[in-house]
Amino acid sequence: MMQEKYFERILVVGHNPQLTEVVNMLTDEHISKIPTVGVVAINFNIEEWSELEEACGEIDFFIYPKQFKYYMPKQIRATLDLN
């Protein structure tokens, strides 16, 4: 359990089906399956982690390897400085 209030961001690494279930619960979305090496970023409009509850988040981005054959998200493009 996270006790420190000063963490603004956390990274969660996990396996399916639990990771997909957590994303769907926290965002009230329906992602059928986060694929291997998939990344989901969720924004929460909360002041403290103790305020975290179902459907309180919004997906910022959802990326996975097969997307990169045709499209590169702006967040990745900015990181790689490919503009």
C-alpha cells in the first residue's frame, strides 16, 4: 500500500488478465486485452492516492507494438525527437 503523499506518478507493471481488469475498472473503459508490451497511461483528477476509486481515471494514451507499423503516437515521437 502506498503511504507517501508526495508521489505524483507511479508505474505499475503486471500481467493479464489482471492488468486489463484494473485499467478498465479505474477508467470505466472497455479494453478487451492489453497486449504484450502494451502501455496505458491514466490521468487521475485526485489530490491524494487515498481518493483513488473506480472510474475516477481517464486514459491519456494506450499504445502497443502493432501500432508502430503505421503510426507513432506523439508522446513517442516527441521522446525520440523525430519531428
